[in-house]
Amino acid sequence: MEKAIQTDFLFAQPSFASGAARVLDLLGVFDDYNRSETPQEADGKAIAADWLVVGQDLCDAIQQQEEDSKAA
């Protein structure tokens, strides 16, 4: 079951090309991270995403149980 909720928004998601460019980036120009205005905002986003994943896991478990019940 595929997770549709992004929980890694606080981390940079570099591409292969940007990773290769970092080899030559001695001054750290390519360092870029997803930012929030305040630590409280970042925590709020992370907690909300965590609870969305918990809800998705519960939905997945219920769906799997229903499928198992139909197959039996």
C-alpha cells in the first residue's frame, strides 16, 4: 500500500545532478533545506504529518482486514 503523505518535508531532497554538483561546491552554495518560520511551525507540521500517517496506517489495516475477510 502506497503512502501518499509526505513526512520528510523538513529534509532536502537533492537530485543526482545536485549531488554531483556538491562535489565541486566548496563554499556550500548548494546547501538548501526546507524551512519554517518558527520551530513551533516546524513541529506543528511534523506532528500533523505524523498523525496523517497514523490515520493512513489505520485505513490500510482496515482495508486489509476487509480484503482478508472477503477472501476467507
